Amino acid sequence: MMQRRMFVAGSLGLALPAWAHHGWSSFDQDRPLYLEGRATKVMWRNPHGELELELPENPTLPAELKQRPLPKQSTAVDGPGLLAKAQLPTRRDRKWLVELAPLTRLQAWGVEEIKPGTPVSVLGFTFTGEKGDPVLRAEYLFVGGKAYGLRSSPA
């Protein structure tokens, strides 16, 4: 069972749940999920940035998703293959915690701090069987008309 702790989110002064840091092995990497919505809370801190993403009532996969251009990363990632397999989650949660990359990697990609209200979409992985909390570990981040690979640094 995932342990939760409370923290104060910097100058926002909001009490938000935080989850223990965990590796990729907890996530189902054979089933990429696509989430799209608006950032409602943002935690721009280490060990990795996080945001709470609020999905629309009836999420859909964009028609052009499989054709989206993806940036090259220093680690080999089959981005087109992941886009081709992307699906919506089966669970109906409207809010998801999205784990991004460490701040140094976000900076290497040139990702500016995401502000609450910003439209964001992500492709990533959740826990095997979609069990536990609605958490998505982002592999690709789409914000402001740009795509960022989060597994590694830019190639």
C-alpha cells in the first residue's frame, strides 16, 4: 500500500498529498495511457515535478495522436510505438497526479514551470491493473504546442 504524507506546497500554502518516490518497476509499461486536461495544482520540486491534472468529463483520444512528432531522447524510447498503443484509462477518476521528470531534466528540455489552469496532455504509465491511486508517470509531456520526452535528456 502506498504511504501518503502531507506537505506544504511552497508559497502556495496548500496542503497537498505527496507520494513516496518509486522507480519504473511499479508501472505497467506495456499499456501507455493518454491523459489530457488542465493543471489544477503544480509541485515544481525534486525528486521530480508533479502536477494534478483535471480531465474533462468525457475524455477522448485525439485523432492525430499517432502522428504527433516526438523529440529524440538520449535514451532509446519507441515513442511512435507508444503513441500507436495509447489508450484512455479504464478508471473514471477526474483528477490524476502526474509525475514528471526531475527538475534538472525539465530544465534541459526547456520546460517552463507549468502554471495552474494550463492545458496539458501526457502519455505515460500507471500502476499495473490501474490499482491504487490515480497516478501517471509521464513519458511524454505536451504543453504549449511542444512535446517533451521525459525518460532522459534531449539527444
